[in-house]
Amino acid sequence: MLEYDRISELVPTGVWIDGAAAAAASEATFPVRNPATGEVLTEVADASGADALRALDSACRAQTAWAATAPRERAVILRRAWEILMERTEEIALLMTLEMGKTLAEARGEVAYGGEFLRWFSEEAVRIGGRYTDSPAGTGRILVTRQPVGPCLAITPWNFPLAMGSRKIGPALAAGCTVIVKPAEDTPLTMLALARVFADAGLPAGVLSIVPGSDAAAITAPLLADPRLRKVTFTGSTRVGKLLLRQAADNVLRTSMELGGNAPFIVFEDADLDAALAGAMAAKMRNGGEACTAANRIYVHNSIREQFASRLAEQIGALRVGPGYEPGVDTGPLINQRQRDSVAALVQDAVAAGAVIRTGGKAIDGPGWFFQPTVLDDVPRTARMHREEIFGPVAAIYGFDTEDEVVAAANDTEYGLAAYFYTRDLDRVLRVSNALQAGMVGVNRGVISDPAAPFGGIKQSGLGTEGGSEGIDEYLDTKYVALTR
């Protein structure tokens, strides 16, 4: 069991409906494990379809009053939630490290980053606009208003268990929508702790529900089939996103999909090599590589590839691996054995195809689900990892000779979430950033996420955006009212 101060105060372990924790309808539970040891941390209520519909009943009861709540009041609650979250940074960061595996330093960073979505959208709540104009023909007046879409389902992943929730909850609440969250099975505790934060901030009962469960489809299917639900927002794999889109089509639900990625990281021959190496470490090794924005394909100009690969291998090989809550650890475990096996299979496939191991390359014997930080050089473009997300601490390096060649290679994927490149040539900055088929492009920087900027992809990386002034639009309907003169 989790043992540290205030755990019972911070983390309800039931389904969170009507502003309080309760047992699942079946009274079933499922274990949450520490990926650094494999040990069970605690048991959490295992929600079913019946619990999901209870949550929707609660959301629908609260929807009218919450939509009618003054924007300033919604803003104050979001701001208060941010303040409480900041006060509980250490406890929630430790909780996140225990259930997900990331280092405490990264967990603290996620609390700060995730919290910023609450603060940002507290400020956006009072800026929902409309317009009032004369019609061009002079026959009437045009009134345009924005209204909340209604009850929303948010399905969140395990890799950023706080930020991927706050990035959806913040704009939904600011817009006047009620929200039901289905957190990932591996990491429900952080989201349940956030529910307690909102309750302590004064959020009315029913506005936010959390339904953890071991069978995602059993929870989401009845919600998506219910005409009272009006939106689904999902962060996760493209495969699951496509299934949800098909289900959402029956009731023509509003959808936001932040799906898979296969980010290229390009180092041109004129790049600042020190800066590019620092950027590659950040873009690849952040969160142990378990990020949809991670640098999946590192393309380095052949004139500097040997130098770059050697130095990157030295830096990645020096990373200390261990439980994220231990001092001095740089990289924690992968989320579960299934993910570790997936990373190992991708590495084995690349090596069999001719890739050269510069450092690492193997799973680490347990307890826990660790994989050596790895650099592979001269990876053939026929290797599976050139097309599939690695989602682990493995840097794959490919050589190139010309700008046209590398841009074509970077775009040769069904994904289009993030891309990165390093150069000192301003003309190239403008040319390549325009040519890359990605929703987000980092120029001479390896970390691009910002609550004040839109986050989203193109192609099979998703639909819609989160964050920025654009993020709240995903939770608002536009209404046109025709007025006579």
C-alpha cells in the first residue's frame, strides 16, 4: 500500500461521482502497481458501464447550472484548483512517480506544467467572445454567441497522468461543460488526487467525475452510445482513436483526438552541435522516451553524424537508471512489462536489419520494468522503429545528405504531430518549418509544449488542438441568431 503523509486525504480510491468517492457498482477493484518493483501500491474501484452511466447522470444534472455559472466564478474555481495543486506538488509528484515511474524531478515538472492549464484556462473563461454586426444586405442584424457543448468524456493516457487530464479538464470547465474522465488503468491515482483538488477548490458536485477501470471499452461504449454525451476527447494511440471516432460517429459527437507520433529530429550540417545534442537529449529522453512528441527518428547530416552519434551515446550511456524516487536517478522504468517487451522487440528488429548499438540495447533484469538507455546508429529505414513509435529510451540515428532528402524522409509517415530541426540558416528555418508536415515544429529547441500554445497534430496524429487560446474552442458550439432591424 502507499505509505506517506496525507495519502488518504489526497487519493480517493473509489469512483468519483457527485463530488465524492464511492465503491464501484460491482464492488470490484483492480491493482495499481509500482513499475519500479512490480509491487501493488493499492487497489482502486473497477468501474463498469453502470458506473459510467451513473457519472453521466450526475454530469447531466449538473450541466445546466454549471453552464449558467458566471465565467468569473468558473475562473475563480479553476484558479483556486491551481493554487491547491501547487501547494500539494510534492505529494502528487511522489504519487505520480510511484504509479508511473518517471523521476521525481520530471514529476514535479509535470505538476507545474499540468497546473498551468488550470491557470491558463481560468484566464480564458472570461474571454469567451461572440459578435454583433449589421448584415451586409442591411436587412437585419447578426448575433453570434458561443455556448458549451455539454457533457464531455475525456480519456487520458498513462504517460502524463496529470497534464493530459488538466489539459482537457481546464478548457472544458472554463467553457461551462461537465466532464467525465476515464484515466488509464496503469495510472488512475493521480487523476483521483486531482478530483480531490477540485473538490477542495469548490467545484460543484457532478461537474467532474472520475471512472477508473480495467476494461476501458466497458466504460466508454455505453457513454458514447448515449445521446446525452456531446463530446469525446482522447489522448492515446491512433489505433484506439480510430475506434473511438467510429463509435462517436453514431451520435455525431464533437471529437478531439491527440494520437500517435513519429517525430523527426533533424540536425543539419550548420547546426550548433552542442545545442543540438542538448535538444536531442530533451526531445528523446524526456519522460524516458514515453511521450508522443519524443524524437523517434534522429536524422543527422552525414558530415557530422559520427561526431553527433558518439557524443550522444556518451551522454545517454551515462544516464543512471533506477526507481524514479531514488536520489540521482535520471531514467525510471517503463510503465509495464508489455511496454518493455515492445521496446526490446523494436531494438532487436533494428539490430537484425543492420543497426549498430552505440550504447545499451537490452532490457534490465527485474524487479521492475527497466530498459537500458540506448543509442542505435546507422538504422536502416526498413526497420520497424522507423515507422512505429518506440515509446522508450531508445535513440535511433539515420544519416542524410541533402535538405530535400531529409524533408521527404521526415514526411514519409502517416503521423504528423511534432518535428524538430537544428540549423543556423534563417532561410532554411522558414523553408523547412513550412515544408514539414507536422502540427508542431521545434526550431533549435527540443521541448516545445507550452500551455499558452496550441498542441495538436495533423494526418493520423489527430484532430483538434489543446492549449492556447484555441483550446477552449473545442468545448464551445457557435450559435447564430438572426435579428430584424
